[in-house]
Amino acid sequence: MKSPLFIVLVLIAASVLHGEGKKLDSLTTKDGKTYEDVTVREVTPSGIKIFHKIGTATIQYEQLPEKLQEELGGFDGEKARAHRQELAAKQRRNDEQTKRAIQRLRARQLDAEIKELEEAVKEPTRLFVKQMLDGAALGNASFKIKVKREERTRRPLGGYDVRTTYDWVWTNYSEETLYVEGLPSDLVDGDSWTGWTVGAGSHSYTSALGARATVMKLRVVPPPQKK
């Protein structure tokens, strides 16, 4: 059984034979780029990765001087092409995985927002209509929300009495576009409408520029019964 020290020495020798750790005062590539204080940190079938005076770089084998190519074990075009194809395939897999992860994240976020809307208590909605669509509309909404207010009165002997009240106030119009269905048919683009709505999922549509978008959907409902 070979000792750990022997294995380490073999690995070090292999890296030296492949040129890793090789130091150069300067390196000028075939396309005219010059690097100073160079240390070869990795040798691959398609090129080398280096540390240099102001950073790091990856240089393709074809751009290395012939002498340096020989010192690094020679250049094999077939192996270089295979290595680059492998790297490109790996990058495509990584890109696809990242894309799917982002899509899943967006889906979860949208589902959470939809659920929050669907579970919300019916509330007054003020809608600015951007585009009417057969009894429904795309637009920006302002909601009436309940705001807590506290009034403090100083006591003669110290301390405060606190009186709590609640007011209904309108929020600013949201920048987010919403889809509202069940609106009066006589509304036109640019109108404003105020009524009661409840969350109803999402709506997908194609904009005038041909882009697909998914937005939150509200449904018009009767006002709540006064108790």
C-alpha cells in the first residue's frame, strides 16, 4: 500500500509536468496581448488559466507561443474541441437550471400574492382604467385601508392617556397593472371607477407590443351587508 506522502508527491509531480505553477516574467499571446508576472494556475486541454500582475486571465491554446505550447505538453486540436464542447454543454445545463429555478421562484411568489388577495376581506377599490376589454379592464388601483391612529393626552400628575381610533384612507394608485372583471359596460379608457372587489387569481394577456404578461385579477362583488 502506497503511503499518503507518496501520493502527494505524485500529484505534485503531475501538476509540475503539466505546467501548473510555472512562472514567467511576461507572456505575449499571438494576438498581441501581454501579461506581466505570470503564474500558470491551471492547464486544460483547451488552454491555460493564469494569475498575472493585475488579475487573472484564461488564454486559449491557439493564442499561446509555440514554445510555451510545447513546454506545456503540446496542443491537441481534437482534445481542445472536445473540452470546449463539454464546457459549453455544462454551461447550458447550468443556465437551464438557473432559468428553471427563477421560474419556480416567480411562480411561488405569484401564488403567494394571489393567495393573499383571495383570502383578503372585501375592500373598496378605486380603479383608473387604462384599457377596457369587454366588461373587464386593465388598470391601476387604489385601495381603502384601515389606519390606526393614537391620540395621547398628558395627565396632570404625569403619564399619558391614549385614545385609539381607526380611519379608512385611500392608498396611492399602485404602479402595478391589475385585471378587473365584472365592471360596468359603459366604462371607457381613462375612466375611474370605485366599488368593491375581491381577489380572483391571475390573468395572462398579450400587450399591444406583443409581450406576454401575467397580472393579478380582481372580481367586482356587491358591497358587504351593513350589520
